[in-house]
Amino acid sequence: MSRKQTKKNVCPSCGEVASEPYKTWELVAPFPDKKMRITVTVQGMFKCSSCGKTFRGVVSKLKLGAEDVEIGN
Ligand SMILES: [Zn+2]
């Protein structure tokens, strides 16, 4: 299998790689970055299949661009 994995969420307790989060939510950055894009971070709660510990991790990050806005002269 050569499926590209972005970021693994690993159990902080035993190091087991968590699969799917059982709960997700979005965090919207209150301020845009230098390129005036808003970063939306999708976070999730994971439950370790090995030791049962629950922990929080980042599921994915999105950058929402405000069209091509150019500021300056
Ligand atoms: Zn674990």
C-alpha cells in the first residue's frame, strides 16, 4: 500500500497509531496569516485501540484564501 498519510496521531501513552477520530471539530484561527489566509484546523479526539487512552490530535489543516488580494502599492 502506498497511500500517502499526512500526519499520524500517535497515542501519547503507548505509541500506538490511532485510526479514525471518534469526534472532530474545527478551530478557526482568529487572525489571517501573512498571505491573508485563514487557517482552519480540524481537530479530533482519538481513542487508543491498544490502551484505551483518549487524546486530542490534529486531523487536518485547511488554508482558506481570500481570493488573490494584494495589499501594498
Ligand atoms: Zn495507547
